[in-house]
Amino acid sequence: MLIDELASLRLFDGLTRDQLAELIAGSAEIRIEPGVDLFREGEHADYWWVLLDGAMDLVRHVGREDTVVRKWDAPGHWAGGFRAFDEHGVYLATGRGATAGRVLRVPAAVLRDRLNDWFPLGRHLIEGLYGTARSIESTVRQRESLVTLGKLAAGLAHEINNPAAATARAVDALETTCQTLLASLARLANEEISAQQFAAIDTLRLEAGPQVPVQDPLILADHEDALSAWLSRHGIDREWIIAPPLAAAGIDVAWCERAAAVLEGPALEAGLEWVASTFSVATLLSDIKESNRRISGLVAAVRSYSQMDRASMQRMDGEGTLRLVTRAEEDDVVIEVGDTGSGMPPEVAARAFETFYTTKEAGKGTGLGLDIAQRIIVERHGGTITIDSQPGNTVLRVRIPARPHAARGQAAS
């Protein structure tokens, strides 16, 4: 008989045969089939499962794979029944048959009633322990998240600092370079060069543009020295400003000789300074673009890591009704938020109040924070928050006492 089988298990030491009969009366004996799930991770833990014979695997979904976290192969192993102590209790893993066998399936309500009758103090202790563990775990996880956020912010600030500083330096230099460019244009105008001369020097500038800039520091220094010497020989006083950008753009002495054939005297210095300024502006703009690209890349990486800006996929076909209702009900204030959407699957509704739980894809936004809402409503205001979900009518219902519990007691007395 099943009573004899249960009496032989150490799990039920101390229970009389009558008590075991009461437990069996509200329960069911379920067959185990290999590969078949008896209960699933994340669903409401409505039943307490006790292994009688055979074997089962406890499986958790980690990343993209199912991982066996424990194996049941000894009679008396058990899992579930958490709703006997917490209305939001869910299965922490999936129970999957490994070999043929049997389990005793005890409804959580039956387990709660039997514990109340047989071990009332024990049930209250377990309930308190379970609630305390959930609260501690929630607080620790939030603390860990804040620490991770702090590290992420510090690392991001460090990584962004270099390109941001480079951008700031380039912008400052760009302002000075633009002023030099405009001043050189004004000097060219004062020298009254012809349109043909300006067009010719501009053509030379464009010819120099496609050249590959000099990258080797030693070669670049040699080019600067050669250009500075040439500029000095042609009476150009600001050679120390003009030579570096020309050398960086790959300009050589032969190019300068062609420019001297177009312009001469003060006009040559103004023309070369204008060309050098255009090269400097292009270089600074390139630096700014590269710095911004690096910053954008860092932000994109952080967005992917932190799952910023997530948004759930919803199907309402552009239609539907969102309903907000408030009402007084006895000594409570009730707030209901409802919609006519497709509703939540049972496994989602069962975990909606878990810390950090979300059904949204990575990179598409954050969760609703229902765990935080629940703790505020329940712990701070002595209220309740529940979800009643079915296709076409999903309602989130908040019930808060109109007056604090202490005030109620004083009024009643």
C-alpha cells in the first residue's frame, strides 16, 4: 500500500498512518515517463512532488541550453510546493523524467493545511524563513546590480575621457585654424590677386588632396625641415605655422615651386597659409569624426551590455482599449489597470513579480519593475498587487488600505 511506502521514507518520520492517509487523500500518484516534464521552471509551484521510485532530472535553462542541476534517484527526494508558503512561489527548475517511476503529487493547498494541522509553528517558521530569504536575495541582487552599475559607469567614463578630450582639443584648434583661414583669405583679397590666380592656387590645393599623408615621424620631420627652408628662402615669415600642415598633407618642394609660379611676394605667403589652413581644418574634422565614432561605439557597447532601451514586442494591431479604474471597496482603495490585449502566458504571469524578470529581448529596454512595486505596496502600505490575465482582458489590480493598520485598530477599539 502507498501508506506503507510513505512510512518507509525518512522524509515522513514522525507521521502516523492516519496522518499519511490524510496526505494521500488530497494527493495523486503520477507516473514518470523518460523525457516528459512533470513541472516547468518559472511556473507557479502549485504542487509538492515527492519521488517514490525511478529517477528524474532537475533542469534549468541557462543561456541557450538546458542544464541538469540535480538528479533525483532516491525515494524521498522532493521539490516544489512553494505556494504553500508564498503565493508567488515558482518552480526553480524543470522536473523531467529520466527513468520510468512514480511521484506523489501533493497540492500546495493540501500541504499548507496539513502543516497547519500538524506543525503550525513549523509552518510559520518556514513561511517566515522563505519570506526573509526572498527579501534578502532581492536586496542583495539589487546591491550587486548597483555595484555593477557603478563599475560600468566608472569604466565608461574612463574610456570616454580620451576621445572626449581629443574632441575638445580639436574643437579649440579648429576655432583658431578657421580664424587663420579667414585672415589669409582677407590678405589675398588685399593683394588684389586675380580670379585666375585664385583658381590656379585652388587647383594646386585640390591636386594635393588625394595624396597619402605622411605617417612616418622621421620622414615627416624631414619634409617639414625642407619646406621650412624653402619658405624661409622665399621671405615667408610664418613658415613655422605653414610648413607642418603642408608636410602632413604630403606637399613637397616641387609643389611649392608651382605655387610660387602663380603667386609672389605677400600673396604667396597668404596663399600658402590659406592652403595649409584648409588641410588643417580637414585633419581636425577627421579627428573629431573619429573621436565621435569611438564614443558612439562605446555607448553602443554599453547599450548592449546593460540592455538599455529595450521595448517589448506587442500585438494590438493598432487597436484596443486601456482601462484605468479607481474605487473604494470597504476600507480599501482599489486601482485597476486593464487592457484588451492578448494577455500573459501563465508562465510569465507566474514570474511577473520576480526581481529583474523581463520577457523583453536584450537591447530593447528594461522590465516593468513589478518586484519594486510589490514591495512598496505590500511592505510599506500593507496592500496587495495581483495580475488577472486572460486573452482580451488583462487586469493589474492594486489594493491599498485607506488608512494605516494602526489607525484601523484604534478606530475599531
